[in-house]
Amino acid sequence: MNTWKTIATASLGLTLTAGLASAAEVTFYKDVLPVLQENCQVCHRPSGANLGGMVAPMAFESYKETRPWAKAMAKAVANKTMPPWHAAPQHQGEFMNERTISQENMDIITAWANTGAKRGNPKDAPASREWPGKDGWTIGTPDLILKTDQVFFVEDDVEDLYVDLTTQLTDDMISEDKFIKAVEFRPGSSAVHHIIAMPLGGIAPGNEASVYPDGIASVLKKGSEITWQMHYHKEPGPGTGMYDQSMVAIKFYDNPEDVKFRMSGAHLGRFDFNIPAGESSYTIQQEYTFPNDSEIVSLMPHFHLRGKSAKYEAFYPDGSSEVLLDVPQYDFNWQTAYKYNDFKKAPAGTKIIFTSVFDNSEGNVFNPDATVDIGWGRPTTDEMSFGYMSFVDSTGKYQPMMGGAGAGNGGLSLVQIVNMFDKNEDGLLQKDEAPGRLTRYFDMIDTNKDGAIDAKEAAVANKFTKNRRRGNQRNSSDD
Ligand code: HEC
């Protein structure tokens, strides 16, 4: 009786093994580890890539560390949450920072997870992959590391906070204007949500270091002051306060003659929208027309928690058109700049239409509140709509970061800003309503010293800044 049972089980086992002959041989060391080295370890290793605070929670280097995650890994690759990459499949091969895994490699992970996640023989393992050390920068050894001049304490009761910090460049740091080749930010605490520090750029969750393509640069001017627009975000509560001093590492071009173009930009932003409560597909658009022959270097859509999808379309002067980038399921956690392998040619007159779709319904699991209308605002719980676009102007002209409506549009006027930030709707902008950057100039603009900027004062200030901008352009190509 006993013997019979054993034989039955044994033969069943045999049939099973025969059916899965190839799959059954999948082991960690021989098959899975090479796939992880190629597709996952850039983030999943001790102190792996810190993409603006998005640090992978576990390492996939040894069998012991990886084994418990086998099922979750198979699931994550099957439903395309890992590796994180949000461009539609039609764009495969177009972007240099693409993070996709081949079907073959997916099958290896799945087969491994489904056959008991076997260890195999460590002798079959590939040589372990070398990664930059814990304190290493992915851009290599920096020429300059800057920190904010102040160490900032993010108080216990802070949930969302915007502050402007500064770094004054001294001659010891740079003694002449320099062409920037690469920039890598490192948040100084887990409360950093994003940083914008012009002209260095910025970082948000999911961003990687920015390395300019050869021949293209931004300029860091000697003696200038860098303003760090810091967005802190954390759970408020006793004991949650923390110190922050964020850093940025910079590499310069060794040889200024190697620089052919300055990086130009457009933000294709909208500020005047209102997404109705409960609306699941609210669409707005913004456009930009290239004044000169240009080449697009990268695209980066930016929304907050209600962002649903993004699309950039190009309408060429010859009447043809194409979708440059389709992000069908936008994920706020991954602020990806899509960087072209081959820059996209945009002849003068090419119109780009950026389409944003928002989901302000309960169906959106990230939606903090589906019962309120939502407009533009800096906190994560308000919305933003930007279709950032970096490009080079083939005529060599530098186009500073511009808005959407058309060439030469220098972004928002102060009158628009007054309207946008006038929370109590009295037609005036009180100092506590003013956005961070403006507070520094507030008293200067408030000429009648009543503690508020009115439309007339804003219009005068506008004229002044416009003249100044024009003057700058005449006097120097950098601004
Ligand atoms: C660009 C960085 C990056 C790459 C590349 C990456 N991961 Fe992740 N992974 C993360 C981060 C960050 C998290 C935690 C946050 C999250 O879940 O989104 C995570 C979470 C996970 C999780 C746990 C969450 C879940 O979905 O169950 C699994 C499993 C996972 N990754 C598997 C993989 C595998 C397998 C690969 C390679 C095929 C991979 N990851 C590649 C950054 C990355």
C-alpha cells in the first residue's frame, strides 16, 4: 500500500518535470542574476540610484536577498510597473534612458518564480557588476560640489513647505563663467520632494542625473547667486522635524570650444485651469511654435496627483504630424525626462501641442480629495500642467525657458501672478500670498507701501522687468 503510493507520486513528479523540462532548469545564479544585473540593479542594490528620493527598498544581488521577492518580481514585470518606464510601447528604441525589459528576460523571471525560485550553482554566476560606490556620483568625479548656504530645519508641523534657499558663488568656487556638462542633485533629507535651482535644473522623484549631450551646455556665471526653490513634503507630527542641506555636483566642459549650442527650453504650461470635482478625464492643451529651426533634446511632462496622461504632438510646416511622446498612464512618483537618442528635428514653424488629461474622480487611487475643484497650485494636493521641452536652436540663438503661447512669450506677467495667487480675491497680492521668488522683490514693487501689490503696481513692475530683459538680451547672450 505504502509502496504503491510512493510510486504514483514519483511518476506524477516525473511527468511534471518532463513537461517543464526547460523551465525547471531556470536558476538564480545561471539565468536570473544576469537579467537583474542588466535591468534592475541600477536601483536595486545597496545605496542604489537615488532618483530624487526614489530609492529601491531592497537589493537584488544575492540569492538570499532576492529569493523572497520572486513572486512580486514576476508580477511587477508582467504588469509593467517594473522597471519603471511610462512611455507607450510605440516609442521603443527612441529614448536613450529607456527602461524596458525584453520578453525573453521577463519569461526567465516568471519561469524562475513559478518553479520554486531555485538557487542553482554559484559557480554559474556571472561576475558581479561594478557600480559607483556609496558616495560616488553617477556623473563621475565632479568639478564642483555646491550646498545650500544654510542648513535648513524642516519643522515638526510641516507637511508641504516651499522655501527659497541660496548659494552665493565665490571666486574660489568658479573664477570664470563655465559651461555645464552634467549635473547631479542629492537631496539632503527624506523631506525633499523636489528642487529647482536654475540654471542647474532640478530634481523630482524619479529623476536621474542630467548629462548634456556633447556640444550642448548651460552656463554657470561666476559670482552669481543660485536660488534653490525647495519643496519639502513629509508627514507632520512631533519628532518628524529634520535638518536638510541638499547638494549638487557639477561637471564642466574642459574645453569651451567644444560647446556648440546653449540648451534652450519651453515649458508649455497652463495656469488658468479648473478641474471639476469628480471629473475623470479633464483635458487641457497648450502649444508652442518654434521660431527657428531647432532640434528637440528631451521632453518631460509634469503633473501632480491627478495627472492621468500626457501627449506631445508635432505639426510640421509641410502639413505632416506625429506623436512625439505618449504617456498613457502618468505616474507622479516617476518624473521622467524622455531623452532622445537622435534629436527630433523641428523646422521653424513646427507647432507642438501638449495635451494634459487629469482624473479628479474617486477612481484615481492617488486623488487626495475627489470632492473639490482643483486649479493650479504649488502644493502636491493642487495641480500643475507642464510639458517641459529642452531643445537647441540650430541658428545658435539662445531661447530662455519660455511659456507655451508662442515664440517670445516670456512666461507669466506679474499681473497674471497677482491674479493667480490672490487667494482672498481682493484684487491685491498680500505678502503672505506671494510666491517664494516674489517675496524678495515684494517691497520694491509695492511702491505705495500699503503691504499689497495692486494691478497698477504690477503693471509698472512688468514694464520694468520687460525693459530689463530686453536690455539683457542686447548686452549679452546669457541671462
Ligand atoms: C529606476 C529604478 C528601478 C529599476 C530599474 C527597477 N526598480 Fe524595482 N523598484 C524601484 C523603487 C524605487 C521601488 C519602490 C517604490 C515602488 O514600489 O514604486 C521598487 C519596487 C520594486 C518591487 C516591490 C514593489 C512591487 O511592485 O511589488 C519589486 C518586486 C521590484 N521593484 C522589482 C523590480 C525588478 C524585477 C526590476 C528589474 C526588472 C526592477 N524592479 C527595476 C526602482 C527600480
